[in-house]
Amino acid sequence: SVTSADSFMVNHSKAYTAAALTSMVEFIIRINFFPSHNSPKIFLVGILCAVCGQLCRAAAMITCGESFNHYIQRNKKDNHV
């Protein structure tokens, strides 16, 4: 399988990039300037959700093997299993 920058789906639009950067800035400001407003329980729930999502994604990639990608396919490729 061929991997490129597009494989990671982090550069597909300006809106996505703006949203990602805004969320990172919000997180940094909240952690540094408002520590009393942070809940360890909510933090752990967020980490758990992220880990579960990554596990599901990894399972999909393993199951699909070379046929896995993030784009809707309109034609079946020769190497599709």
C-alpha cells in the first residue's frame, strides 16, 4: 500500500485546519490559565474515547489490509480483496 500526506486526512481543507488549530489553542489556554475548571474524569473519558477510536481504526486497517483507505471508491481496483 502507498502512503502519502493525504493518507492521514489532516490536510483536506482550510476549514478542517482552522478547526484543529483552534481546538489546540483552546486546550492549551484552558490547561494553562484555567486549571481549576479541568475535570480529571472528563479528561479520562476523552482519552478513553480517543483510544477506542484508534483501536477501531486499527482493526479496520488490519481487516481491510491493502484495500483500506479514507476515500469513497467508485471503481473496484485490481488489488482489492
